[in-house]
Amino acid sequence: MINTLYEIIFERLDESVAIRLANSLTAVEICLPDPQQGGVWETTIDSLVINSDVSISNAHLRIVLYEVSFFDVELNFILADVFARSKNIIQSSLHNYVSNLADRYGINSYFGGMEPAIDLETRIFTGPILGPLKL
């Protein structure tokens, strides 16, 4: 599972929320996806600090345009790129970090898990609820 791809998805965001969220994750200038260019914008985040005990190197940030005016913001990473003082704190640290971002930007729909995290059984959290999968 160390090389398995994990993803965190914030769903159905309006343009201003997608931009503010993405700007909080990277210093790279954000360009919203152009539907004529496939509707996807992406970059790599060299180091994403989750808290003082957990960080992710080489996280992949994507903004995906859906239905002309809604966006998903996605973070993708492999477990091998997660540094943590203890493996036991990764899931709760990620969940707290993502929940705090959702609260800060008024995001109601978010989840994370093993790709494809859209499948409920592969999720490490859905909104405020942990599981069913454990890291």
C-alpha cells in the first residue's frame, strides 16, 4: 500500500472557493481550467505541511472544471511520500487538516481515500466521518 495512490477531493466548488483553496495549498499562480483545453489545471507541490508531525512531498494538485461553473480541487499523493513521526497519526492528521480547510472555505462535500476515492469502500474519510478504510 506504500505506492498506492491516495486522493483528497473537495467537490463542486464555485470559482472563488476553488481559487482560494488552491492558493492556500501552493505558491504557484493558479490558472482556472479552460474548457477548450480539457478543463484541467495541475501542478506539483514540493512540500505540503499537514502539521508539525506530518508532511507530504510531491503532492499533485489538480483543479477540474465540471458543468461549466463548478470545480473539484484534488490532491493526489502516494503513501511513500508522506513523512510522519508515527504511522498511527497519518489518517487523523490528514482528516483534521482537510476538515479545517473545508470549514475555512465553507466546503460541504469532501472526502479522501485510496484511488478511486469516489468508491465508498476505499475512503479513509468522508466529510467529518473516518473510515471505512484505515491507513
